[in-house]
Amino acid sequence: MLLVLPGCAAFQSLAALSQVRFDLDGVSELRLAGVDVLRIRGYEDLSAREILQVTLALTTRELPLEMTLELQADNPAGNPEARLLALDWTLLLQDRETVSGGLDQALLLPGGQVTGFPIRVRLDLLEFFEGSTRDLVDLVSALAGMEGEPVALGLRATPTVDTPLGPIRYPRPLELGRTLR
């Protein structure tokens, strides 16, 4: 009987945690070659220095894109507090795998609350996209929330949660995504 009780508690905890819903809420702090893209609405918004920064990046065949993905975890009312220990992720742009990483700190997910948390991402756009300059501009514009062609932004994420029996990793990755314009 003593062996069954911890197993039941772990099963109940895992069942409750399987109800935690994760979402990709958006993008913030978007920088292309060090230029803050979120404040730009058109070419005329770029300073001479910023144009030079992007041009220099292109001449070195590197186009670093840095952004923060805003994620949310919704732990329904009635669920116990959950503890997210790890979140391994892979970024998808236009349904193409790019870079991978992990959550760098544990996160408490109180029952009945939505908890937001950031994921910092850095990649070289030229490493993953062989399209035209226009395709790259459309991609960055959509990530920045400007009008243009829609862009599929996704995150394949595998949470690891704490339970009374120890850490348990989700058996399958979660597919989180948005289409941005």
C-alpha cells in the first residue's frame, strides 16, 4: 500500500500537468544585425548607421537575428501548482527547423493562472534561408508585425515537470505556433 500511494500521487500530478496549456504569445525585442526592427515601419526609419550595420552584416555573409519569444503556460483552476524544470525547444520559421535551446531556469506554474515567460533566440538568417533578399525582408517584416506576406513561426517544445516521483519529461513535443503578418 505504501508503494502504491506515491505512484497514485505521481499519476494525479502528471494527469494535472498534462492539462497545462502552452502557447506562443508573440515576439518582442527583435533585432536584425543589431538594429531594433520593432520600431521600424519603413526604410526611411533607418538611420545611416543602421543601414551600414545591415550592409556590413550582409558583406560578411552573416545576418544575425535576435528575438525574444513570449510563451505562456496556462495551468487550469483546480490543478495543483506545477514546476516546469526544463523546456527543450526547436524554433521553426516557415516550417523549417532552425536553432534549438532550452529554458534556463525552473518556473512555477500556479493553478488557475497564466504564467508568461520569455525564450531568447539567436540565429543567422543566411544560414537557414537561401531565398531572395525580398524573402528575408518579408520574414523580418512579418516577425516585426508589419504588413506583408504571412510567416509561420513555430516552436517544438518538450517540457520536463517536477512530480513527487521526480522529473518527468513529456513523451512527445508540443507544437506551438502562430502565423504572423
